[in-house]
Amino acid sequence: MAPDRRGRCRRGRNTVRVMEDGSLRQLFQNLRGTPAAAEMFALDPDIRRFVNYLTGAQGSESLLPPSATELRRIMAKRRQPLNRGGPVMAATSEAHILVDGIVVRLRIHRPAGVDGSRAMVYLHGGGWTIGSVDTHDRLMREYAAVCRSTVVGVDYSLAPEKPFPAALDECLASVRWLRSGDTLPPPKTIVVGGDSAGASLALGACLRLRDAGEPPVAAALLAYGAYDPDMTSASHRAYATANLILSGDRMRFFWDSYLQGPAARSNAYAAPLAADLSGLPPTFVLVADHDILRDENLALSERLIAGGSNVRCSHYVGTVHCFLEAVGSAAISRRAIAEQANWLNNVLGAT
């Protein structure tokens, strides 16, 4: 892919980037049909070690446990070492909001030297079924430090006990709570961010705000999100049975746990790749390389560009799903977060 003056596509040592006004078609053609044989994987060395840790024989994250409860136990145990260290916050506190009779915990990280004028509502990954502000605490602190922003992590309700739209309702309520100034002084600028299922929730919240006629958030940071329950893309076929953290069976389990019934599966807020994606805020779409969700993230970027949004799409070569959680040991994960922060500063500065 040769770059042009408009920056349509350019390949660096670790990323393939598609800029705000670029076409993703050539990138699609280059990536589709990637072989799924293990010997063909060209993983970044740090990410290879990360995959080996999470898919090891003891508590493998690539196999499908018998229940959501067991999967949550495995995830919490395996994420403990990943959450050690990292940026030290000037203050960390918790707040609680009531949404449809459910008490939702919020974790608030504020780095030193930040005045609170910018805040990010962060939505953790985990297939709407597992994960918490505890499993993603290091990642949230990294975003707080690098983006120079207060970060509010939402410990939303999990499926299958609380299926769609419970988590989305709680995420939207968290944005509204932050705007209200009930506990914190209302920030001048609010952005949303999320990884995997959290990215889907962040996009769903943007759609809900638009359709309710409420002010949009200033920007969205979406990392390797899940947007299409049909699971028919080429990357799904290529990586469905690969031992790379997120398998096809696991993703199907997540969708089935979250979307219970035909009405939920056809709801555009739950499956946003089928939604009207016009009129949305500036969006950074981060794409993992060897990931079953890769193609739907590329498709989302293309749809957002067609809808008139300011879009930055960055595809990180040699990575896997949830690679940002390797930030403590992988240089490419740190670069990915830094790139999002730089883009965010440019967008917010421009606006």
C-alpha cells in the first residue's frame, strides 16, 4: 500500500493506519483470508508471551468454561498480575449511582496535575459477561496518565444475569451522571472509551445520546470492539479455532449471553454495525491483527467515514484481541495507548 498526500494508507513498522478521509477497501483486501495455522502467526514477541500466559494450561482463557461464573473466576485470577504496577494516581475514589434499581459502582482515577476539566467514561471488556473495573484497573490508570484525564470506570451489570440493555443503560447513565455534577464538578469535556464489549457499549451510548437529542460526547476511543452478532466475516473464519485468547465459541457464548431473544439481536444499539452511523463524534478505531473481530472493526471504520465522522483507524500488526492489557510488558501496547492520546489531544485541541 503506497501512501498518498491525503494519507489514505501508510504502513509503519507496527501499524497500518487509515487516516480520517481514507478508504479501507485496500486494507480489507490485504487482510482478508489471513491463514489461521499457528505456524503462520507473526506475533510481536511481547504479545506472543502475553498470549502464552493467558492461554496456558492452568486456567486457559481460550477454552470455553462451563459457566459465566467459572469464566469470571479465571479472568480475575489471570488479570491480577497484569494489574500490578503502572501509573500512580493522585487520587482514586469510588461512587455509586442507581440505575433501574441496580446500584452501579464507578471507579474514578485522577492523575497528578489534572484539573478535572476533561473526563473519560471507560467501559471494560469481557464479552458483557465477565470483567470488571478490577480486571481493567491498570488499563484505566494508563489511560488516565497518558491522556491527562480523569477516568471514570463503570462496573456495569453482567450477562447472562442482566442481559441487554442493562449494561448499556448503566453506561449511558454514567455519562449523564458525570454531566450532572452530582458528585464531581462537571467536566468541560467528556469522552467515552472502551475495549472489546466495552467498545460496543461506548458506541451504543453515542448512538443513544444522538437519538435522544442530547449533546454528544467530544470523542470516542474504541479498541477491537464487538459490533456484529452474525460472526460471518473472513477474520471470524480465519481465527475461530486459533488459540489466541478469543475463539469463535467464546464469542458466540458472549453474544448469546448478552442478547437474549430475537428482538435484542436485531436492536441497532446492541449490534451497531447495522445502525445508522451518521452524526457521531470523532472516533478512534483500534484494530488488532490476529483477531476474529478484526474485519468488523475495519467495516465499522468504513461505515463511520461514510457517515461523515472524523475517524482514525489504526491496525496494529502482530497483535491479538485484548493486547492493550499487556501494557505493562509490551511496547506495542504502550504505543497504541500513546497514539490514541495524541489523536485525542489533536481532536480536542481542534474543537
